[in-house]
Amino acid sequence: MTMAINLPTDKAPAVTASPSNLIIFSKPKTGKTTLIAELDNCLLLDLENGSNYVSAMKIQANSIADIKEIGQAIIANEKPYSYIAVDTITKLEDICIPYAEELYSKTPMGKNWFASGKPQYGSILSLPNGAGYPYLREAFTKVVAYISTWAPRIILLGHVKDTVLEKNGSEFNSLDLDLTGKLKRITASNSDSIGYLYRKGNQNILSFKTTDDIACGARPLHLSNKEIILSEQDADGNIITHWNKIYID
């Protein structure tokens, strides 16, 4: 039986205005963790033990097994959080390597990985011709997809990579998300918004402007090609955040 398809005749309204998958990357010690701590009902998944000096709703994980247990607890408690922030996805990539090796070992090519391959190569990423990287990408995307089921919105925090590019015969530095090869492109394409966080005076500014120097961008209209003052410090040294400029609904 053929299913009847009703073709649209009018524009469908937007479902949401705010990003459901937000990437924030910056240089070290810019204040990403402190900003996340000020976001209401946001659970910080700390993979780098970098939140010890910050009061926040946080939990630490050092392995995929930890992440699985945390996810099971969140689901068992009926997903109480509005946001999950992963700090950082640069570290998550490292954590996913053992999982990638597990995935590879379940394939015909990798069935002897733990018996003979790992003793020879040490890491799946050392396989000839980059043969191990597809399994890292699979592992990483599966873990991020799993974390994304914990809350309506996810924030992926990352480090910056300083890349040398060439344009019109001249070299210049470009700031980009610190992930490996195709994994960076896949992660970016699955995100609604990618912002570069930098400090200017007493302000932290989140830029969604795409330039030759910085790889950013955003689908939501209120963020597209904009720079948002995400926080500022008052005269008494208190940090005032403006997450309501990012999440407007």
C-alpha cells in the first residue's frame, strides 16, 4: 500500500530559536568552565578535572564506562537537567580511543587486534594508512549522540587549534576546533552553532562570525554572524553572565 504524502503549501514555522547543540571553543584559561557554572540547571560533565576550583553542578568522568554509568543514572532519574556541558570534547576524543579499539576488534579485519595488533601498534591510531581513524570517528559520534539524549540541549566545550593556512600565496594562522581531521568536520556539521570565546577587557565575548581567521558560525538567526557579550565583571569583581542572549526560548 502506497503511503499518502501531503506536500506542504505554506511555510512551516520554526520549531526553536535557540541552539540545541552548541560548540564553544577557546584558548586555555579563557573562562569556559566558569561560564558554564552560571548556566541554570546545567550539568557539567568534567573530563579534564578542570572544575575543582569552580562551584558548579558537576560530575567527573575519566572513561567511557564512567560516561555510561552517569547516563544511566540521569535516565533513571527522568533526565532532570536542561543542559549538559561536555568539558572538553578534545579530551573526549582521547577517552574514545579504547572504545574505538573495541569496535575495531569486532570487525573481521580487527578480530586479532588485542592479541597481536595492539602489542605491535600500541594504538589503533597507529594503524597504517590511517585505517584506525574511522573507528575513532564512529566511537566519538556514538558517545556524543548518547550524551545528547540526557537533556534537551548540549554544549560541547573544546580547545583551540592554531592552524597555518595559505591564501593568495601568503600564510596566515587560523583558529579552529582542536579535533582530528574528519572528526572535526563531522562534529561541526552536527552542531547548530559554533562560537569562539575570547576575552576583551572585563568581558568574555562569544563570536559566531565566520572569517578566514576563525572557523565559526550559527544557524539561529539571533546568533548568525554576531558577537555576543556572554559575561562581564562588575566593579566588585562579580561575574555577570548573559546566557539569555544565547538561549532566548
